[in-house]
Amino acid sequence: GWCPLSPTGAQTTQLLVEPPWRPAVLWDLVTLTCQGSGTAGATTWYKDKDGERWWHEGHENFTVTKSGTYTCYRPGTGLSPPVRVSNDWLVLQVPARALLEGDTVTLRCRG
């Protein structure tokens, strides 16, 4: 399922990750979905630290084909928190949801 990266009901742009594990890895065929107010046609995607706008065709989701750090922008709720998609050969993953002290968490070591 989809897991928001900030508290439910927050008036912010969310960048949702499927499958819902972080860090996301390229070899999992990661789909990113930009969620916020306004129309999907107003979505703008950014990749990596230079913040270059690299795709503005209005699609609210896509399957990642290159590693990097992704953010999206939706009018009305602004810029999402960044999501890194790596191509590392070994990764320790946690669920892509808000975690609080005392939570029981499943970790995945994958390679």
C-alpha cells in the first residue's frame, strides 16, 4: 500500500513510494506518486541537488529509471520532502512511514 511520509492530514505535498520501503532501491522498480491539492496536471518533478526541473508533463506518478533524489511540486501545497532512490548493491531498509520511539519495526537487509 501507499505510505505517506508525513502525518496524515498535513496540508503538504506528499511523495509516496511503492514498494513502501526506504531507502528506495532502483532494482525494486520504484513508483513515485506526487500527492497534494490541485490538479495532477500541475505536477512538476525535480531530480537531484541542483533542483533542475526535468519533467513537467502533469503526470502525478511514474516508475523511476535512474537513481537520484526526487522531489515534486504541487500548487497549493508546495514542494514535497525529498526521496532518494539508490542503486546500491546492499541496503538496510525500514518501512516508508512515520516512525516513533518505541515502535516495533521490521528491518530488511537486501542485496
